[in-house]
Amino acid sequence: MGRVPARRTLENAMRRVGFVHVAGCDEVGRGCLAGPVVAAAVILSPDRHIAGVSDSKVVPAAEREQLFDKIVRDAVAWAVASADPAEIDRINIHQASLLAMRRALLSLVPLPDLVLVDAFVVPDLPMAQRGVPHGDRRCAAIAAASIVAKVTRDRQMRDLHQLDPRYGFDRHKGYATSDHLEAVARFGYSDLHRRSFRPPTLFDTMG
């Protein structure tokens, strides 16, 4: 996937029809075996353009950190929230992702009057919203949220590595890499792992 800067076209169009605080929202960590799913919500300032904002998956880690600092400094508002592995196991990863996004959006001050969400809509929000297909590539506010969520979660996973270094969370951030799977086969699941999210090849090793 090539890197294309996300544009503010959609946010600007929404402002022209009367919306003032337009928030982008995205989450990271859906496909992981361990750790939380983390969501971020960002209201970008129409007067402060942040160059280089793109889908977090195509931005190098060092540049993501720099963009994170610019976004949280220049945004009108931003917030992060999460759902932990126990919540993910209890309500499933899709519902946990929606929960994390709703928590992030409702933590914004000021609250947005329009929410733009990557791909789908978030239930039970008290404001207008719109799902944007491939929003993290097309929409600057959603791309900014993806960067804030990704940097926040990566930092959390590095902290969790300090608590339990057996699994290498600082390297793979909880995704199902070969070294992570080998560690799970050796040590079993920890309290940081999602019991409901198991690759079939591990069914016999985790009891």
C-alpha cells in the first residue's frame, strides 16, 4: 500500500454545511492476540494544517511519533480510550472496538457535532456521524486518529513488556508473529492475552 496524504476535503465540506467540530475516529489492535483495543478521536483545527498525516499503517514508527506530537499539540481536541482483554473476551472484538471508540468520542471537549468513522458507524452516539470507507486513507481527521491510537497503543504494549517480558510485546505489539506464537506455545496465555482470540494452531498448546 503506497502512502498518500489524507485530505481535509470531507471535513471542509461538512463545515461548509454548518458543522463546526468535526471529529475523526479510528481504532487499532483488532487483530491482536494480546493487549487492549485502543481508539482515538481527534478534532483537527481548520486553521492548523498538519503535513504528512496519513493512515498510520503506512507511516514509519519514528514519523508517527513526531506526527502524534503535532496532532495532540495543534488539534482542537483529542482523546483516547480502550477496551481491555477481559472486555474483548466478554463482548467480542467488534463490540469492544465500538465501545472503545464511543468512549473516546464522548471524552472529547468540546464534543463534536459530527463524527467521521473509518468504515462503519458507532452505535449510541448523541451526535451525527458518517462511516467513511477507507477513511484512514482518505480523511485527515480519521488518519490523525489512527496515528494517535497507534502510537498510544504501541507505548502501552512497550509498558506491558516491562511487566512480562516473556512474550516480546515491545517487538510485535501483541500481533500473531512467529516469535509471539512460539512464546505462547512455551508459556501459555498470560492475563494480557485474549482468550477468545486464538489461532487454530494453538488450540492444543494453551489448554
